[in-house]
Amino acid sequence: MRRSAALLAVACLFLGAGCGKEEEKKQDGDSKTAAAAPAGAPASATASAPDQAAPAAAAAAPAGDAAVDPASLAQKVGVEPGPIEPDANEGAAAVVSKADGKVEVRRVGTETWEETKADAQLYPGDQIRAADGGMVTVTLVDETSVEVAEQSAIAIGSREATEDPASSASVLYGVARFSVAERAPGEGPFMVFAPGAVVATKGTIYTVGAAASGVTRVGVEN
């Protein structure tokens, strides 16, 4: 009986030592895995890191930008770059009736400004500006007159912009004074477009000022 008890005790000691060694091996393996992984990351994340890095690297690689050939692009679109030529039977939307100092026009479809003088014809989309010390007066086909002050610019609108055909203009920046002619039968109101404002009038004289901040002011004279 005593011998059985002693054998049982010895067996427990051996088993306990074996279990302790296995536990130490397991802890050593876990600590090595944790040391290899980044701080704060679970050990299982290290196995999936290579798989995740591949698609991430592929997404980070920028795609090469193909060079654009202007000639092939123009052939694809069907329009050559440059100013838009009006139809032969299309009349001008406005004319420069007076130009003092340096006055420039930018034709629709172009990016450059060219100096212009009195009697120059303007078409929808054309922009005209007066430089420092200059001033220009534009007369539209409905006999509305626009006086553009120095350091100011306007754009000529299309008569087809509204349901009832009517001349129109945009104040791009600066100050412009409009003397709107009386409306003809079936003619819509004269439209002025400015940053944050649209002015529709009939037979009115007023000034529109557009600041660089986007604020538009309208002063009615008559």
C-alpha cells in the first residue's frame, strides 16, 4: 500500500515536470511569434500580411498616363482646335461702337486675348475687356448699349438663351452700365448674368458691379 502510494507520488512528479516543460516550450514559441509581429498586432496577422501587401502594392502603383495626340483627338471629336467660325449667314450679336485705350477681345474657342478697335463684330460667347485706363462701349442687335469700365470684362450672350429670343450679356468682373432698349413685340427681357445674380429688365438703365469676392451689386438709374 505504501509502495503504491510512493509510485503514485513519483508518477505525479514526473507528469508535473513533463507538463511544465511542455508549457514552457509553448510559451517560448508564443513569445518568439509575438516578437516577430509588430507591437499591438495579433500573432495571426503576421501570416496574412504578405497576402495583403501584394494587392496594396498593386493599387499603389500609378497607371501610366498615355500621351494625348492633338491631331488624333481632333479627328476623333470631329472639330479642329481654334476659334469657332460663325456661319456665313449668321449675323453678329454685337458690335464695338467705341473703344478708348487698350481694349481686348477673346473669341469663343480660344485662350488668347487680342487687341480690338471700334466697329469690330462680336458673336455669342466672345469676351471683351477694357484694360487700366481704357473703356469700351458695345451695342447689341436689340440696340441695347453696354459701357464697360476700365479693368472690367463682359461676355456676349446668345439670343436663344431664353424662351423668348432676346439679347443678353454676362459681367465677368468689374463694372458695366446697361442702357436697355425698349422691347420689341414678342421679345423677352434683356438678361444680365453675374456671379450670384441674374438681372432681367425691360427698357431700364442700370449698372452692375461684380467684385472678386463674388458679390454683385446693381444700381438702377431709371
